Amino acid sequence: MNAITGPLRPTEGQLALARILADGGRAREPGITHVDADAYISPARHAAEQERIFAKTPLVVAPSALLPEPNMAVPHDGFGRPLLVTRDKAGQAHVFLNVCRHRGTRLVEGQAAVCTPRLVCPYHAWSYATDGRLVGLPRGDAFPGLDKADYALKRLPTREAGGLIWFSFDDEADFAEAEALGLDFDAFGLAGMHLFRRRTHDVAANWKLIMDAFLESYHVLRLHAETIGSFFKDGVASADTIGPHQRSAVGRDVDAETVRAQDWPTLRRAITYTYQMFPGTVLIVSPDYVNLMVLMPQAHDRVLVEDFMLIPEPPSTEKALRHWEKSWNLLDGGVFASEDFRAAALGQQGLASGSLDRVTLGTMEAGIRLFHDAVEARL
């Protein structure tokens, strides 16, 4: 897990969005656009997205903070194949198939992190190091001539950058954009943060309806009127792109002094930065913590959303614990589960009824159109 040293300073791209907010914000493009309802309700579209996007694009699987120490492993089943995310003895992150090379048994069960230098198959006790090497098997004499080097766990292309662990099912995956995004995440020290809580939500909606919610600020003062809406100013937003990924900022109280300060405490009090990483990851930078949400489509009308809350350091007092618990319950249980995810599920029901053949987007929702253009380009 890479550590960040020295003072943390915003990047020029982050400051550029802040300057736009200080000038009152702006819509990204004029005019009304539309997205076909079929994009959300078609099983055939879901199958095509799985084959042409999720099977080929680098995906975020977890924050680095999920594996804070060497010799750790976490099973992960959300992407349709049994995965095992590890950090080896030297501190390098890996994503393997969670499959013993002997008879195909799942190597590690459950969802919790395990801390151990060896991963032992429960069936015949073949054991692997956290870097994937087969290091032991009982009754080796029963396998004459077997070379353990030929029986390492199947490793998928993996890259750790900016405090996130990325992987791909495609052996030819290009992680250059992950590295570029990592520079932004290094700027606010994501790699050095502590994982406070994680929870997986099972949402009865198409995965793109979840992404849509984090690509526009139009809903913030309406849907979140009883929770966080009062913290923001309506329409004070800005955004840009990094490849197919989007970086956006929504203002609370931004002026020229905020930008001139060029320090994170000032910026984060005034601005919520959100990163929408293609295809299905959202990272939200709140004043004193970060939420990472990983979307894992299960069907055209069902998605798992794993929410990770990252804080600067482990709580050291009961007061600090209560503070972070309050923030976690507000965002994960209130804003996300009861508002954003509920709205997506209700939208899925409405679209499935056939009452709309397309959804309509205004100028404050232009990010949704850009996202769907990126999806269409790969289909």
C-alpha cells in the first residue's frame, strides 16, 4: 500500500473546477438530450455490456485500505467470477481467481479479510503464498514430477494507483487512465486513508441508473432536501473529463479566496469533488471523509453497490467513533440507500412499465449524456 509523503496539494485540474465554481458554475452543454429507455430495461443490452465493457475494461475492485497490511486476502464475488484480492509479503496488490489449481475448489470463503502468510485450500490443503505461488501440498510424493511453479494461482492484470486497486479480465488491459486518475487521488492522500466501514447494497435497478445519479447536480436540492441538500447551492457545479471518466465539483460556498488558498481543508469545506470512473465506480470527496462506491451489475434490473467509507485515521476516542458513525449512517443509510438507490429502483419500475420510450435530460444533466455516449461507443 503506497504511502503519501509531504504536503497534499490540489492538482491544477481540481483547481480549475474550483475557479469555475467561484465564477458561479456553468452547465457543460446547452440543450435537451435523451437516453432510450431500452438502455435500462433490455436483457440483451445487459449481456452486451457484460461482454464488451465489464469483461474488457479495467475495473476498480476496492480501495487500497481494504488491505492495509502485507499478507492479507479478501474474497470477492461481485463481478460474476470468484476473485481473491491480496496484498503479498512485499506489499504488492494482486487480483487472482479464487480457485485452487488442484481440483478447482474455492480457496477462501466468505467476504471478510484474512491475515495470513499462506492461503490453504480447505479440500486437500494445497497452500499458496499471498503472491499466488503454490508453496506446499501434502503427500508431494503422490504427484511425481509436479513443478509447483506451474501451479500458481491464476492472476488477472492488476494495478494499484492513487489508493485504488484496479483489475481486468482482459489480459491486454491498458491501465494508463488509472494511473492518470491516481495523480488526482494522490493529491488528497487517498492511499493513506483508513477503511472505517463497508457495506454491499442489493439494488433493484439497472446499474446505469445509479451512475446517472452521480453525474448530475439537478437532484441534490430536491431528492436530498431532508438530508444534505441545504449544504449546496443550486446549479453551482462544474465538470470535465479524463478519458471516459468524469470529474465534477459541486459548490457549497466558493469564492476567489477559496481558490487562492489552494489547500485541501479550505477546498473540501466549500466543494464536493466527485469522480465517476467508467464504467461503474463513484468516488465522493466530502469535507473530512471519502466514499467509494463500486457498482457490480447482476442483471438488467439488479446491481450490487459496495460502499466503502474512508477516513483520515482510525478513531482514537469514543467521540471520534460517534462522529464517524454519524457520518456513515447519514450517507450510506440515508442519502445513498434511502434516497439515491430508492430513486433508482423506482425509476427502474417506471421504465419497465413501458410508459416512457426515452428519458429527457436538461443542461444540468449533461454528464449523463456523456456517460451513455461512452457506453454506446463500446457497444
